[in-house]
Amino acid sequence: MNQDRIQRRMIRRETHSSRALPSIISACVLMVVFLWLAAEAVLWILKDQPLLASPSQMLQWLVDLPDTTLPAGMAATGAGLGILGLLLLGLAVGRGRKARRSLASQRAAVVVDDDVIAAALSNTTRLAAGLAPGQATTTVGGRSVRVQVRPTSGVPLDLESVTTVVDGELAAFALDRRASSSVRVLNQGAVGQ
């Protein structure tokens, strides 16, 4: 494998969550159920005592189930199995992305947490606007970066220059997934900052 392919693979492993644990748990549960059913079938063929129930007893139980169970119990069981199925389907098909992004680098695979990017953007915004700590907050989402600026009361803030600084900092990061930025200046100012 060449170096570029190895780096892409390392970045993918760090930015996407593994589905190994849900897969292993599902496979183990299914394996135990099928082994139990196989053991019951073998014991039934050998005319030996069943572990829990013989195949004929299980079939009879299934046939009698609608008559012996309350409708609310059947509905609750069906809903529970439906939710479990949707959960497993969601785990299988879901995005599986972690809150991390890779930065462009010629020498190494660089992966940065979204919180680190948000803190860097907040600090850059705060310094560019001449604000005190805590007056700029940033939230990094899947494809968006939202910056909220709380200006000092009575001091005008140039929204266009702050937006330019944020866009420049995002471009300097050279993120693997492009993120659009939005800067919002809050109406309520900070007193005495």
C-alpha cells in the first residue's frame, strides 16, 4: 500500500465509528438462539428430554399464542420487536460519523475534534472583534459552523469583517468536509466588558 492510501484509511478509522460491537452482540444472540433450537431438534429426534421445550411444544405454543395472550400484550411485544428492528436498522445504515474532521497535511494524517475547531474559531473571532473571553461562541455541525457574537454594549461591531475572519480561518484549516459558516450578532450586548 502506498502512503496516501494508508493515511486515508487511518483518517477514516478515526472519523467514523465502528459497528463491530452491535454486529458482534447481534451475531452472538442469534448464534445462541440457533444453537438452542438445533439442540432441541436433536433431542427431539433422539426422543430425549428437551432442554426447555421440544419443537412440537414450541409449535403448539405458537398456535395457541393468540388465544392465551391479551391483545395489549401482543401489541406491546410487536411494538417492542419493531423498535428493536428499527434500532438495528439504524445502526446498520446510519452515518456513523464521529465529531471529528481531518485537516489537510502533506506529512501526516491530522484528525481534529469538532470542539477544538469551535474553540479556535471562537478565539479568532474574539481577537478579531476585540471582545472579551466568552463573548464569542461557536458550534460546529455536520456541514455548518455557527458563530454567535455578543458585542460589548455601546461598541459597534462590523459583521462583515467578522464573517471574513471566520471564513478565512475555516479556509486555513482546509477541512476534508466543507462547512458553511454563519455569523450572528446577538442584540443583547455585554455590559462592562
